[in-house]
Amino acid sequence: MCNMAAYAGREAAAPILLRMLEAQEGLGGGHYSGIATLHEGKIHLAKVCGACSRLRTETAALHLPGCVGIAHSRTPGIPLNSWAQPFQSSDAKVVYCANGSHGHFANCTDFQAWYDLLLNQGVVFPSEVDYAVKPYPVLANGHSLHSTELSANILAYYHAAGDDMRLALRKTFQTAPSEIASLALSTNEPQQVSAARLNQPLMWGEKNHSFYLATSALAFVGENLHWVNPVPAACTLSMSADTITFSPMEYFDDLLEPAIPHAEATRILDQLLADGQPRRIGALCDAIKPCWPQGKLPQAAMLAYEYLREGVLTRKIRLVASAAPATRPGDEAPLTLFQKNL
């Protein structure tokens, strides 16, 4: 699972974003890392195929200017920097990243039609490669591109037509639906982070007139936030240093289960960790997905992350640092395992 972070406040965003990204990258990211900030009407972007350590040493990520920004660490793929997120739209006015997969909505988007429309408008796709990369879109010419880059340009398309970012995100989710959460910046909304969440995890918090977002609230532990809450499912949001605003996406109401199965999921996770063996986050999420009714979008990752955060804070669960072979040849990606303290 990819991991994301966002900040809107009065301090330099880049150091905060990198800390939050590093706190999460072992949960499934670490194969690619990227950060984008907004300053004086311009998007500043740095990204690499590699972990945050490589992002720090090979780019100016730590010194990107601005008090507003987003960051992303992603799962394995092909060893190209151009496949790292966030993705900047071809008009350089929007930058966007996402966590999740097509899931329930596989085959619901006409990627070819959107590719043709955008290509005819002069859009360039740096992630496009001249071979098929599944499960990403495979075009009529046999090429593939990252679907999130396509979504970044769909978002920019709606935004350029006059929609504010929250409405443009809503339309993008309806046009190209996926089981994701996403973050975005726009040069037209210079002090603001925009975001959307369907069912994948996204948490928000506040400290000293600053707002924070992250895939897992484990990213907030070192930031000493005043309070933390989950972003509601099926909503868009905008946040600045002064305020945060949520808007529901009613289009997806029928796919959501109002009653979150906390008790059943907790029982399963307790049993899975009871033997004291270290477990990956993916195994924990997969174990509780069946708790949701057939046909409903599971929020397993959100629930698992919060279960683990509570366990870490109460010292019932500890983080075990490990590593795995990375997408970039010769590199290792950070890997965080969870182990019950017996």
C-alpha cells in the first residue's frame, strides 16, 4: 500500500512532509518517494525511484519552498523516476497523488478515451512507456502509463474548466473511480491542500494553527499533534492553515457500509498477532476484509492502521524495522513489521 502525507500551516512544509513520509514508508512504500510544495504561485516537485533517504540525498526535496505541500511513497513498480508520485499535470498547474487501486471499479474507466482526448489537447505523459505494464492501462498502441498520471490530468481538465479543486476531485472520482484516497495542490488555490477519500485510509490532525493529513496516523506520533481524526469515507476536503472543510460524495453512498465492524476486526487482529510473530500490514488488512458485507467497499486498511497505532501507543505492539528488495536495482526498501509484546 502506498503512503501519503500533506501539510498546510505556517512552517516550512518540506521537512514536516519528509518526516511523516519516513514514518510510514515501511508500511508498504519506500520503492518510490516524492514531494511537492506550493510557493509564490509555482509548484516545486522532487521525486525519485527509491526510498526517502535517496530523495533527501539526490534531490533538493528538503529545501523546497512553501508552507503547503503533499508527499507520497509507493509500492513496487518499474525502475523509472517518472513513475514516482506526485504527478504534475501537463499544464503545470496541478499536482496529484493517490493511494489504493481500481479494486471494485476495475474496467469502469475508458482510459483510452481520456488518453485520446487529453493527447489531442497537447497533454504529455512522462510515465508513458512503449510496452505493457499490468495492471496499469494498456493503450491501443501497446503502451502503458500510470493511471494516477492520467487522473492528475483529468483533474486539471475539470479545474481548467472552472471547477474549484474539491468539485474537480469529485468529478474525477466519478469519471475514473477507484478505491483510493488522493491529495492535490493547485496554483489557482495557493494556500490550500485538496484531498479526497473513498475507502482507503486518510487521517487528519491539527497543531498550532496547522493541519496535517497522512495515510496512517503513525505518521503523526513524532509531530505531537493536539488531536487526530479519520477523514470521513466518500468525501472531499480542502485545508489551509486556518480551516478545514469537508464535502460528501453521495454518488458512492450505496457502496459504503455505515456500521464499521470494529469488534470483529479487533478479535481477528488480536488472534493473528497473539503468537508474537512479526506481521506485515498487508496480511493484517487482508485478514479483516471479509468483515465487510459482499458488495460493500471495505475500510480494512483504515481500521488496521488505527488498531496498530493504539497498540503502539499503549506499548502492546512494537514496530520491527526490516527491509525488502526494492524496485530500484541494488536498493532495499524499508519494511515495518508489527509484533505483539508478550
